[in-house]
Amino acid sequence: MEYSAVLHKAEEGGYWAEVPALPGCYSQGESVEEALAHVKEAIELYVETLREDGQPIPKDQDVVFKVTVPA
């Protein structure tokens, strides 16, 4: 499965990531690579827990684009 993750620069340093299709699925890391690795783990655990609980597994419906506007 593939999920969109949104990466944010943390005020205190490092990065945090959220997965819009999986409410409450967040993680963080000191670098972009670390944050992405951690959020991948978080997604795997989230989906595993849903399966164990017999809950439906949400599909990622989001398509993320970066839009540039004049400042």
C-alpha cells in the first residue's frame, strides 16, 4: 500500500510527519530521511493494529501538489 505523508519542519529542530488518510498517525525525526523512515514504521504499525482489530484499512485518496503563487 502507498500513503501520502506530509512533512513539516519542527520549530525545535528536525521534522515531523503526518499521514492524512490515517488519523492520528504521526512521527518525527532529526532529518527528512529519519522522519520518513519513522513514519513508514508508524504506518505499518497502524495498519497492523487495524487488521488485528478487524477494522477496515483506509485507502489513500490524497494527491499532493506543490503550488507556487507570486508573493
